[in-house]
Amino acid sequence: MAEKDYVAMWFHARKPYGIDDTILWGWFDPDQQSITWDSWQHADADGMSGFAKILRPMGYPSHPLPVCNETRVPGWREIIKAGKAFPVEEGDKTVNWKHTYARTGQDGFSPEVACLSEEETTRLNQWCKERKVSPGSLIYSELSNIIAERLVEGDKPFYWFYPVNVRGATGIKTETFNQASGFYMLTKPSSTAQEWQAQMKQRFKAKQHWANWKLANIGKVVGYTGVKLIYRMTSGKQFYMGSCSNLGSWPLPGQDNPPKQNNLRLAAVAPGTANYPISATMVEWYGQLTFTLKMHPYICPDQQTVRDIADAWRDALLKAIA
């Protein structure tokens, strides 16, 4: 039987509700502070395979793609056992936004990009290594706290979705099929990088990414009609801060890559919805980190707000590692 991308079913199921699955990408010029956006559809490829399709015609092998450190998808019994052995605090899937705005049918605001120099990136990675936290824990805890301070009312915890790569364990042979799962991080408005790291570790041990992978592939059991029904019944009941993705280091290390030709940086950002209004992505290109921020008009009043938060994000990171 031919393979199917069951994760892609969810992107198709959302389209009748006016929710597209466009991933934006482009080459950011830090000297001119400019970028021209191109796109691909998430149903056609996840972040890693999307980057590979872009880079291979430019002479970057981008093969094989990075795999996770697991070799198989565990069964439900093993997942449930892990969940009991490594309990994690959970909360309401709501966000108390200070303001929301009527959607007028506009396409939304453009993403904004910020970046670090090679020296700053090295310093950030060293800071994280010394404190035994991942760069993602530092980068996204700082962003989360900025957004909470500016846009969220009160100190009630909220969820971020943190995607993780599951290639190498799924058994899927078709490279372009979506092979990212993830888990939902329950964070406070002032959670530290260390708190993010500890929770990530616990959720990994609890195998929550595998529970979410199985649920994302439920189309294998219920079909596309069932996926559409599930989406219609649940989409208006769960609300998150958004998603924060780490697309890794490119070009892929250890491969016959061409030398760096210019100062442009590869950038990308996932689609967002009113349920996941903040989309944030980090990419390291030739040892230089780039951050992209996209905000849905449901919680964002104007383009300047996106720019201001992107700048504050960069400033907060530099202050943290100073």
C-alpha cells in the first residue's frame, strides 16, 4: 500500500474554514534589513524537507536529513506507562489576551526578522552549554516572557506548541511527508530557560511527542472525513500562545557544502491561526542565528507591534548572555 501523509490531512481539513498552511521563507539581508518572501504549503513538506528542496538546486546536498535519537514509535501501552512514570503539570488551554481584534479578512501582518552575528551566536550557544539548557529553551523563554508582558493579562500559565523532529523512528520513506510531532509546554509569564528545559525533559520522558504523533496520524483509522469532523468539533475549544520551532543548523554539517557566498540568512516561519496566533522560528545559517516572528491579527493591532517585539526579543537575548 502506498504511503500517505496523515499529518497533511489536518492542513487540508482547515482550509474550508479559511485557514491556509503557507510556510513563508526567504533570504534575509541583515545589512539592508530586508527580505522577499516565498512560500510552500505545509501539507506538501515540513520545515526540514522544505529547506532541502530549496537548497539542493543551489549545490547543498542536504541528505540525509537529520533524524531523532529514537528508532521506533512506541505503542500506546508504553506511552501511557511513561506518562504515569513522569507526570507533568497541565492546565487550561486558554490565553487571557489583553486585547483581541475583529478579523476583517486581511491576510495578516508580514513576519519580522531579527538576527545575531556569528560572535553573538557563539556566545549564546556557549551560555546555554554552560547552563545545560538548549538554545531553544533560552530563545523561546525570552520571547514568551516579552509577549506575556505586553499582550497577556494576569499571571495564569499558557501553552506553547514546541515541534520536534521524529524522522528515523517513524518508518516513513517519503522524505517530503510531514515528520514532525511535538509537545505542549505549559509556561508562566516569567518562566526561565532552566524551567523550559526541565519541562521539555520531563515531557520527552513522558513520551508526549509520541502520543501527539499518534493522534496526528489518526486519519489512518478514521479517514479524512473523520479528521474533518474532529477538527470541526475541537478547533473552537483550545487556544494556545502559538508555536515555536527550531529548524536547526544549515547547511547541514559534515556534508560537501559550497562555501558561504554572501551575508544573506535563510529564514522561515510557520503559518499561524487565531488558535495559535504567534508563530516563531529559529534557524542557524553558517553559524549565525536568525529569528522570525509572525503574529496573527486576532491579537496584534499593527505591523509595528510585530517589529517592536522582534527587536525586543533580540535585545533580551543579548542582555541575557552579556
